Amino acid sequence: MIVGIDPGKTIAVACISLDGRFLGCAHKKFADDGWVVSTIEKHGTPSIIATDKKKIGEEIRKINAIFSSRIFAPEKDLTVEEKRLLVKGANIYNQHELDAYAAAVKAYNTYSSKLKQAEHKSRAAGISSTDLIKAKVIAKYSISEAMLNKKSNRR
């Protein structure tokens, strides 16, 4: 799954599946890392921790280290307008959760083409656990390596 995090005095978490489906979100004022981790784990294990800021904050790095996932940060801070377009149609009314959800959606959009390709090739090969293949592709396996469960030393 992909997890967007909006850190700060009020921290928010938004989770989406590797096929882009909304899984859930939550926010809490003065939350500690334990709350963030348990909130994420209610939905699964993240392959990506995403932020809406170009500069990756310490809170994002700490949570990412706990899960050994990849960090996604946009090339530039997401503007209010970009976030509005990313979350259009979402039934989320808390601004912190919207920011976290926008970060997750932006990360998904960045990887979606490769994830769809991995799903198509996996299904064509008769592999039903496509999320595992997608997670490996996010972890820098090629689709073929992920399907064979082997990683070459080329990277």
C-alpha cells in the first residue's frame, strides 16, 4: 500500500492500495510514532511513505525507517490547487487528512503505469498475488525479477 503522511502538531495518515483504492485515513493532535505506526498497520504494510513536500522531514524519515519502505517526495511542494485536483471527489473533510491523501495519490500516479504493467504481466503468467509483485517492483525489482523472486546485482 501507499501511505501519505502530513506531519506537524496534528499528524494525518492516508492509506491507498497499490491499485489506487482508498483504504482509510485518520488524524490526531500531538500523536506519537506509535499512534502513526498502529494506524498504518491497521491497513497493511506500506511499500511507499509519501509526503506533499519536496524536503523530506524527520518524521517521514522515522516512520519510513520503521517499515523499510520507499519514500516518495514530489519534485516541488504540492500547491493547494494541485492537492485540490488530486483529492477531487474524496469524502475527506479534514485538511490534514486531505494533504496526506494528496501525497499518497501523487505517489500512486507516479508509479501507476509500472504497477499496472506489473499486474498485467503477473496475471498473464498466472500469478494471483499481484500486490506482492507490485511491492517488489516499487522496491526496484524489475517485473521479471519480481515474478521470479530474484533480484539481479545490476542496481
